[in-house]
Amino acid sequence: MVQQPVAQLPRGHITILMDKLETRSDLDFYVTEAVRNGWSRALLDRFIHQGLHVTQGSAATNFDVTVPDESAVLKELARDPYRLDFLCLDEHHAEHELEEAIVANMVRFLTELGVGFAFVGRHPVLIGGEEYRIDLLFYHLKLHRYFVFELKTKDVRPEHVGKLNFFVSVVDQMVRDKERDDPTIGFLIGTRHNKAAVQLALDASNNPLAVTNYSTYSTLSPADRELVPSEEDLSRVVQEAIDAVDAVGRTDAPSGPERLR
């Protein structure tokens, strides 16, 4: 016999849940996830704001066929989209810029992925004298699997799924410990994709793969974004405040003994 999940949360978490959620199903989802993953209050608030209950498990996958016994668990890891607004990239960023930004913000990215992921690196492999490099390689400490992440800053095409499938096979054959690790999972993350075409490509693969999207835009509504000051606005306000303080200091500054006091 154990406490109900909600009874295992601090008062601050419960306040956020009651203030921001209306339906019992949404409450049950966030209570369970917060307890299972040990979310802080700030992280709970962030995931509610992002609508995690809608994005979790919504990516295109072939898990039902390739890993039927763990399909439900793995689908929970495949969100669509991943919210990467914390990378602060502009609209026209390149793939290497996306990769560099993720590596530079790896702690935040691991938080976005969920509990259990560990970053292995940008893994190079040598095949037949030619070097191939995986964008991002992770290991899941609870599932005992490698995860290959391929990044695209444009529309995902069916042929990109083939490249991901190749890298998953490479990790399975050359990196994975077959006595300890379960088969490798591949995640292809891009800006958007034709779901029907991508699903056909996934169904043609024997490796477990998922295709999903990412967004670098803020999750604030357009009305809320208009209320947020720009970097130029903040710089101007700060400079005006400094100038005002300097002006007061010049006109009202005491002199002699009064200044020492």
C-alpha cells in the first residue's frame, strides 16, 4: 500500500495543478508524470504550458511492429513536437547550428527528452576506411538502449528515414553490447514531414524508428509575445535608468562632511 500520486507531491506542485488544469484526465496525467520523473515545480509548470499530454506519444513510429512488447513505453518518449525555444535560434538556422546549440544546452535538452537519457556524444564510426558521423548518440539508463538522433532543419523526406535506418544498424553492429543492450532506437527530428509518406518509409524498416518535429518558437501566445519587451527595449530601459541615476548623483551629491556621513 502506497500513497496516491497526488499525496506524494509538495503543496506548491498541487497548487499549480489545481490552478492550471481543469479535467480529471489531465490532472491524472501530470500528477503521475511528476511523481514518476521527479519534476520540480518549474518543470511541471513548463510541461503544462507546453501541453505535454498532447505531444507525448504523438510521433510517427513503427514501434508496434518492431518492438511490440515495449511499444507503449517507447512511444511515450517520442513527442511531437519537441519544444526547443530555449536554444534561441533564428528562423533560418542551419543543421550544424542546431546541433551545436543542442550540445551547448545539453542539460536543457536532456530535460526535454525526459528522465533516463545520457548523452554519449557526436559519435564517429569508421566503415570500410570511410568515416561516418552520427549527429547525436544517447543511451537510456533505464531501458538499456542506444538512441540515435538525426537532425534536419528542413522537411523530412522518406530517404532521410533510410539514412537513419543505416545509422541505427551501424550502432547495433559496432557499438551496442548485444549481451547487455536491447536493439537501438532511431529518432529523426525535423521541421515538418508528410506523415503518410514517412509512415510508409517507417513500415519498410526492420529497425525501431520514430519521426517527429521540433519547434524553436516560444510557446507563448501571439498576444503574450507582444507584451514581452525585446532585447533592444530592455537595453534602452537599462541605459535610461543608469543615466537617471548618474544625473541625480551629479545634482544631489553631498560634499564635505555631509558626503562622508
